[in-house]
Amino acid sequence: MTTPCLALSLDIEVLDGLMRALHADDPRRSQLLRTLEQAFNAVDVRDVSGTAAGARAILAPVLATPARPSALSVVGVGHAHIDTAWLWPLRETVRKCARTFASATRLMDDYPEYHFACSQAVQYDWMERQYPALFERITERVASGQFVPVGGMWVEADMNLPSGESLVRQLVHGQRYFQSRFGVRCTEVWIPDVFGYPASLPQIFAAGGCDRFVTQKLSWNKQNRFPHNTFWWEGLDGSRVLTHFPPVDTYNAEVTGGEMVFSERNFSDHGWSRNALMPFGYGNGGGGPTREDAGAGPSHGRPRRRTHPGHRHHRRLLHRR
Ligand SMILES: [Zn+2]
């Protein structure tokens, strides 16, 4: 449960992060600073839990202030990018998955609007074999639409070394698993942390039933900045996949005000799209979103934030508003 103190600290964190990210000459910055001061003054340090609600009431109007109509709409989706094989034994990856997915399903009890996107069929397969009670909870949440299978592949495969045949099999085995266990097929390839993007990929993705593609890795290039965040990627045979690089430039976001402002400033395609994705939660080692991430609310004129499953987000990419 969210206590009054935790709720107040989340409100402050969101507004303080937004205030600090705004330029000094932005009137919203001064408005936020004054309102935060008033809220701090309303807290009695000898009785924080008894006075937190009053302070929150002072912050409520600025939290409720809508974004300007032209603001970027940021779709937040909980995520934990878990490297299936990296710096630890495989048996530890299985345990990381169990901890991460248990906490994701638990947060869904408290936040009905919360969605968690989970890729890599092999990680579901591990839960099915080794944590059947947890797998049952995951299956229920997949059915309710909150736990969202994404990616379509067996693992988030490296794209440099494997042959085309190998990548095709990733999709065949992955999609077959998602179809047989959950009755769904993924429509996007989700490889946020993978190196290598050969020109054959759009054709392979399309043949695997995926017409959308998400990655993050190119934003880490030290020499070149890729010119787009949202674009059609056309492969050798003319197949096209709708591609999105989340402008927050990480797959481990924490949903701070600063990240929201950065997403909007960093987004390259305002001319034709008003939507971007923010995958949030601890990745690499796993863990996923915290209660603080899931509870961070909308606020004063910052880019709009919604939580959505990734596939609905992609449909929205094509809309100007
Ligand atoms: Zn990784």
C-alpha cells in the first residue's frame, strides 16, 4: 500500500525533478518552486505522516495542470531488460526473472493502470518449469492485458554473428511459444540492448509476423547521432517495419520529471509524431520497476505520461496527436 508519506515523497520527487529540468526563464519553473516551498512549510517535521495529506493538497493543483496541447505524449511501460547470459551463471538469470516478475505482478495489484512489457520466450519457459505458481499469475495478467509479451523471439538475439536461418528460428520458436501458452503472437521485435542491425532484418521480422521494431542501442553511439527516433525501416526486399528508438535514451528509465523533459527535447520527429515510449524499471541485472516508478504521477505541464502496453503505443506512433 502507498502510505501518505510515500505518496508525498513521490509527488515532491516528480515536481522537483521537473522544476530542475526546466530552463531558468520558464515561468513554470518559478511556479513549481513556490508551490514546493508552500508544501514544505505545511509539513510538521514532528508529525510528517499526520501533515503529509495537507502538503499533498497544496501540490495537487500543479500535479493536475495539463500539459500544453502540443506536448509530446510519453507512454511509460514497466520493463526489466534482463540479459539472459551475461556476467552471472544462467541459474542466477532464472532467479532474477522470478524476482522481477513476482514484483511486477505484485505492483499490478496496487496499480491497475500499470503495464509491464516482457520479452524473451525462454524466460517465460523457465518460470513455467521452475516457478509454476508465479507462471500462473503471469498467465492471468497476460489475459488481463497488464503483463505484455513483446519481442516474439526466443531470446533477445545478437544480430552480428548468427546466420539468417538462426534469426528466423528465433522468431519461429518464440512466436510458437507465445501462441501456445498465451494465444497471442507478438507484433514487434524488441531488442533494446543488442548490437548489429543488418539490412536483412526487416524482411526476417516481417516474415515472423512483426511489423514494428524497438531498440535503444544506437543512441549510445559516441561518434554519430542517428537522425530519427521514429521512422520506417525498409529492408533489402522492400519490407518495412515501423521503428522506434525511445528518446529517453535508456531502457532503464525511472520516470523522473527530468527524463520526461529530456525525452521531449531529444525527440527528433516532432514534425510528424507526438508520441514516444519510455521503458522504465531496473534492467540488466533485473528487478524491474519499483513502487516509486509505478507511482510517479502526471504533473504540471510536463510532457504527458500514460502507461500503455507497447503494442498499443506503436499504433499511436503513427498519429500526430
Ligand atoms: Zn543487456
